[in-house]
Amino acid sequence: MKFPAKPAKARATKATAGSRAAKGPTAAKRARKQVVVCPLSGFEITPGGAGLSPKTIARLRGKLLEEKARHVRQAEELLAEAEELARDREQGDTQFDEESGEGDTVNVERERDLMLSASARQVVEEVDRALDRIKKGTYGFCVPAGRKIALERLEAIPWAEECVDCKARAERRR
């Protein structure tokens, strides 16, 4: 199986005058190709090499923008709710759960809202990185391995930056 991206170190050959690499249409074609080196993995990636058409990228970009707006709104609402719970609770006032008769449910709700807000903000950051990869022409490639990310995965999680194999490996390490 041939991968579209290879480590930058592996392509250290020079095209000297008279060499085969310096002659012919392939040399001109290579010179016209824009190659981006991924700063995290060090792989060279040819923009558009993930096999995603401009139409598909535009559609996925639209999904990313929708998800960003949704998660920003969700993070703001949850943070406002947590702040409201903190304001409503008087200092020293303990609110008891009706079933067990103990515990501070307001504090638990506030902590839950803060955690969910932080999670939504994290997704916004991931979406921003995906939008940046679209601009750079590296969208659709696995950051750690340089391989193509399956379109099905990008459809489900448009901000994915790892292929299924790398994600599974990372999850097993946890």
C-alpha cells in the first residue's frame, strides 16, 4: 500500500543538472506541486492529496462552522447557568437532596455545567484546528501518521485529526 505522504527526511534527493530528476515533465510537475510539511508529524503532504474534492471540503467546512457555532453557544449557556447557580446560592447555605437528605446538589450542578462548558470549548478548539488545516491544505490527513482519514470518519467527526488506527492506538494507551 502506497501512502500519499512520506517523511520529509526520506525525500532528501537533489535534482542535479543532467540527472533524471531534473529532466522531463515530471520534474516540472513536481516543481509546481505545493508541498506542506506537517509541523507535528514531519510528513510532507500534498494539498488535495487526501482525495477530497473541493466540493466535499466545502461541505465539510460548512459542517465545521455549524458545529463551532453550536458548541460556542452551548459553552456560553452552560457557563451562564453555572454563574447563575453560584449567585443564587447564599454563602453557608446548604441545599439538601430530597431523596437522600444530604449533599449539595446546587454545587454538583454547577460543577457539571462547568465541566460540560469546558468540554464544548475543547471541541471549538479542535474545530478551529480543522479549519486551519483546510486553509493549509492538510485537511483529511492523519496528523500523527500522514495517512488519509476515511471520508466516513470525517463525515461523522469533521474535526478528526487522526485516522481510526491512530485513534484506537491512542485510546489503548490511556
